[in-house]
Amino acid sequence: MSVFTYKQRNNIILGTIVILGCFLVYALSGLFSSILGAIVLFTIFRPVYLELVEKRHWNKSLVALLVILTSLILIVIPFLSLSILVVNKIAGINRNSFDLQGWTTRIDDYAGYHFNQPHIAENTMQKIGIYATDLFPSILGSAANIFITLLVLYFLLYFMLVQLREFEAVLLKYAPFREQHALRFAVALRNSTYSNVLGQGIIAVTQGTLLAMGFYAFQIPDPIFWGVIGAFISFLPVVGAPTLSIPASIILFAQGHTLKGILMLAYGLIFIGNVDNFLRMIINKRMANTHPLISIIGVFIGIPLFGILGLVFGPLLLSYFLLLLEIYETNRLAADRLERIRTGPDA
């Protein structure tokens, strides 16, 4: 006869599961980017997969491979290419090719004379260099690490798609809340993913393109490079690409082009800024409205964990966390109501 009761044995098993689960999470922490990336791509391409497989009766494996190829062409390869462009450009900056020292000197002279800030450009460039190094660690790392991350990501995505119904059934079975709340969480998760990835991606590409066009029109050197930088920082709702027009206009002022400096400033802050607000209004009507605070805090959370990918993954993780808190609160209130009904008003 066992010395443990059924409840005690069950608690021991539960404790063992928790300990092993924590160990597995720790062991897989290096692949967290792959896991989260697979979830994001699965959420984005799930409707397309279901349309082709269940309505048009295409082969599951073929559609999954088409999804992988499409995501590589539309998302992964452009993102990696632009990131490598930025890193190489930052690494290749020097006085002869970029005249950075001349720009810095002119801005410092102008700021020192008009605003009593003689070293503002020099100090800012030092901070930007440190920040850029921290922002692109995954791109600066070895190609083998990037390859392994993508390999695991697409391995997971393939089986998530091919066994989609089984995968969702398992998630629904082991979800720690009722079925209707689990389905509601799935819808909210989809909307949040669309808002943070697709919505912000559209805004970033638009702002970066407009900024590059403006820099080209006003003869600012390397407009494509600065357009890419603008696209990346467009994921920050308060900062955004329009802020890059401020140092560009200061450079024009320092060079004696007063009218160009005013027009550059107006183009960035007024035109690009309003295009940003217009796009956000349209996207928020069609997708979930991600609060700017979530985006800002999420970026500060995500960048130390994921590097440049933290611009997307950080706000996404924070949104998922807040959704879980909302579901937990809903479950708690429902449990309290059931308990009051069971015990009666006189209890």
C-alpha cells in the first residue's frame, strides 16, 4: 500500500512537471526567437493556408512549402538585407566617404552659437553608435546562428501548418481557461499580431520610402540608407521617421540653405507625420489598436532580448501578456459569480 494519497501523488507529479517545464524553457531560451517567429508567421498565413487546403483542396505539404517560400521572399530576405545594409553602412562610415566629421562640426558650431550647445552633435553620434551596436546583435553575429534560427523557425512552422487542426485542438485542450475564452484569446492574439506586424510594417515601409524621397529631393547624402533607418525607427510611435527630418534640416541650416531647411522640416514633421496618423487611423479600424505605450515599453523590453527583432517581438509579447491578464480577470469574475450562486445569497 502506497504511503501517499491520490492527491499527494498528483501534487508530486504536478511539481515535477513544473520543474521539468522550467528546465525546458531555460534550455530552449536560445531558440525563443524561432518559436515566436513561427507563431507570428503561423498567425499571419493561417487564413491563406486554410483557403488553399480546405476550400480549394490543395496538397497540405505543398501549401506549407509555398507559405515558407512566400514568407522568405516577402519578409525574411528583405528584412535581413536591409539590416545588413544598415550595419555595413554604419561600419563603413568615415570622413572621406560620408563627411561625418564635417557634418558634426557644422552642427556643433551652429548649435553652439544659437543654443549654447557646442557638442550636441558629437555626443549624439556617440550615443547612436552605441545604440546601433546593441540594436543589431543578431545581424552582427555569425551566419550560422541566423541559419539555425531560420531552420528551427521554418521546421516548426511547417508542422504547425501541416497538422494545423491537430495543433489547434491540443492548444484548446490544454488551455488554462474555458473554450469560449480560449477562442476569444485566439481572436485577440490574431488581431494583436496583425496590428503589431502587418500594420506597423505597412507604416514603417511607407514612412521610410517618403523619408528617402524627401532626402533625395533635398540632396541629403545616402537617402536610401536614411530611408531604411527611418523604416526601422517607425516602429517607435512617438519617435518615428519624421524626427530624422530635424537633424537633416539642421544640416541644411548649417550649410546656409535656410529655405531648404524650413521645407525639409515641414516635409518631415507635417507631411510624413500626417501620413503616419492617417495610416494608423485606417489600420486601427481594420485591426487591433495597439496603444503607443505598449509599443514604446515593448521596444525597450524586446531590444535587449531579440536585438532588432525586438522592435516587433517586444510589443507583441507585451500585448500577449496583457491579453492573458484580461482573460485571467474574466475567469476570476466568472468563478466568483458561480461561487456566489452555489453558496446562495445567505452564505
